Amino acid sequence: MNRFQKEGQEIFKNATLSDERKQRVIETVHSKTNRKSAWLPAIVVMCALGIGSFLLFAPSDEHKVQEELYSASTLEPLIEQEFRDYSYETLKIIEPFTKDNTALVVNKVLWESESNNEWLYEFLYAEKTNGNWKKEERFAYYFYENQSAQLDLAGQKYLYGILNDSNVDTVFVGDKEVSLYDLDNGKKLWFAKAKSNQTPVYYEIKGKLIRQGQLGMMNNQIGIPFIEGITNEKSFYNTRDTMHRGNNDYSEFSVLYDPYYYAENPYTAGDVVVIATDNGLEVTRIIDTDENKLAIDESTIISRDDFISNEFYLTANYDGDSSVYSKEITEFPVTKRDEVFVHPDNWGSDGFKGPIAKTAIKGYVLGYDLNGVTNTMKQDELNMFRVVQKDVQEMKTSEYAEHELKRFLKGASAQDIAIIYYYAAYLQDYETMYAMYAQQDEETPMYEQWHQLQKTQTQTMLQHNLVKLYYTQHSTLNEKENQLELYNDEARNLLFKLPMIQEDGVWKVRYTTVSDNRN
């Protein structure tokens, strides 16, 4: 049971729903439109039976009171009537909403199922006519937090969502900033008119606008594999920014590609390829392989007015410096049978965009060429390494735990220690590498025993230390687990980890028997 469910149980205790009401909630949650018609059968039957019986036995003045409950001059009776069979809490009433005499009510509603109790947000859109409030629409938010949903409301398209990220400063729909409404537990609601369902939504985080739905993906594309090439594969140093999405993607090191890949494999949407253009070789991505007419609308690549898919590369990104959002529609020629449609990941680049002959594709990109990986240390990191290296050379391994080296490293971060560790491993400077281990940890072997294992490293294994150094520079410290970690995208695929430990206030590498830090 999550925190939200526990909180709900404290508020509503053992509240239960009727079987009929459970079914209504399920239908609402799983309905894509959530229009008021989805609620009509249960409401009509209940109201018809109730009112019919009332007319037979009740006086006419009491019937008038019942009618006023459905057409009240204030919103509270309408809310009570709509949610009378639920355990609910009204979080927000936005009035006026779309225009004068309209309101949006946001409720947190308990949804009971056989397995557990869940909470969902339900919205009631009402209009005031002749002084009385009446329900116009009722719909449920059943998307994950930090994702947008679409709605046609009062003849106008809307995008809306529940924001649960304290790092987000503002929300933009297209090029317009939208209002945020506080809900519960730090969550916020945003609602905005939109030209179409394809209008992009951006979150502003630390001055950068990031397309909504791709958080952690737009600006963290480090997950490019490092490959040891074979005879038939080629590499080149890519100087273009066509694939940059927040980092120097596909241009940090030499790119390795297979020129014969498509002799045995089909062209596939999503493939990263090398193409020949008037400006030389560049790295780009295949978007579509069919004979389609594609266009860009609301900074999204579409086919016949529909999304191709939800892949991140089909939408424009902001880099914090220049806007690539455009309301203009750009149409491309129909892709022919002997062509594929390509587009760079970096929409702000001057890379080739549109149909291109298959003969212009020079190969399928495998990743970075491992043999082309170079040292990525900054000058201050190199200076720190040289000081540590000199200090280590002046002492014996038995002094590593007590020497002044520890005082020098007192202010070093976990990343600093890991950078020294991996660069020493690459240089085969085993004394400096060993000095970065936690000396008081009983898992750390004696230097002579450990040194024998290190002598068996191949040149390829040594080269991988530069890759790990590169990962370290982009990693973050997981303070709960005491380890450096790097994930490549919002799917949270772990690329790299290195256990760390604090020894007398100094970060050190924790020796383990796993390959990540045995090297």
C-alpha cells in the first residue's frame, strides 16, 4: 500500500461503495472520453426510480425541494448530488473557468476494487444558467502523474495534467505559460486551451524547457554503447551537432558504424545511421520507411494528421538557448520506394531533414568506437590526480590509511575519488588506484594479492576504464545506497554504478568482488 492509499484510509476509514457505484467508477476510469453519457444509465435509472416513487407518495412542495437540489444556486449541493455515493474530498473549485458562469471542481475520490483501494482525481465541469448550476461534463484523470491528457470541453480542445515534481518552475503549452493550481501533497493541476492534441507541453526546469513526457530522456542521452570494432566496420569523428539532446551525443568520441548492415537487415524506423550529404558525413535517425507523406505540425512529426508513435525523437526539444517550437506546418515530399525519411534528434541543428535515397545511407551506427575513446578529464581534475599520484609515490602501501593524503582528499567529492581511481587504472598506476580503496574495510585485500589480479588486464579492459571515467563524470551519488549511479533515460536503465564509502570523512571506493570495480 503506497503513502497515498494510507493517507486515504486515515481520512475515510472503512468507507465502502455499492456494487453499482464501483462499476460506474471502473467505467469512468477506463473510458477514453469520460463524457457524461458514460454516467447516464446509472444516473437515469436511479433518478427515475427515486423521483417516480417520490411523485406517487410525496407532497408537491417536497418535490420542489428535490428539483432545487439538481439546479442549485451554489455549487455545493451539485457536488453532493454527483458524488453522494463516494468517499471524496473536494480539493479545488476554479471559478470562473472557461468563461464567466462556469466552474471546474476537482475531487479526490476513493475507488475500491477487490484487490485494493485506489484514489483518482475526478473533475466536474458546470455552467450556471438562469442563476442555477448544472453539470455539463464529468471526467476522471486516469493518466500517470507528469503526463498530459486531452479533452474536448465546451467545443474547445484542452490539455491538462497533474504535476508532481517540485523541480518544475513553470508549464508551457505551445509558447504560452499556463496557470498552476495547488492540490494535495504538493501536487498541482494545470489546464490550458490548445490548438490541437499535438500541441507540445514543456516543463521549465532550471531555466531549460523540456518537452513533457520525456523528462530525463531529453537531456540525458549518454546511453550510447561503446563497441570494440572488427575488420569490416568503420569509424569517423562526427563534428556535427545533429544528435545533441543536452549532451554531445554521438560526437563525444569517434562513431563506429557498419557499412554492410543493410545488406542483411531491413531499414527500420528508429535506426541511427550515417548519411552522406553535401556537407559531408552526418549522423541522423530513420523516422519512417513507408511511402508516406509526412509533415511537422506543432513541432511534432506526423503522418496523415496522426502521430507515428510516441518516440522522443518525433518531437522538438528546447535546449534552453533557442526556441524550436513552431506553429507553422511543414510538409515534406512523399517518401518514395527507394527512399527513407530521416530527421536529426536535435531539431535546432542544420542537419538534413526529409526523404533521402537509401544509397546515401553509408551505414548503421553501432555506437562509440572503443578504440577512439580518449581521456575526458578537465584540467583541474588532471592537476588533482597529479598531486595525489605524487603523494602516493612517496609512501608505502601500509601508510595509505594514515598519511596526509587523507587530509588532502577531505574536501573531495565521491566523483573526484572515482575519477582518480579510473584514470589510475587506465594508466596502470596500481599504487594510486589502490590508495583510493577504503583501507579500513575488511573486504579490501592486501595490496600484493590484489596487484596480481590487476596484471591480467588486457588492453581492451584498460580502455574500458576511460569509458567508466566518462560515466563517472555524468553520474550522481545515491546517498541512500552510498554509490555513484548513472541511468540513461526515464526508463531507469542502469548504465553504471560504483560502491563508495566514507572513511574518516573522506570518500573512498569500496572494494567488492563484482566486475564494476575489480577492473
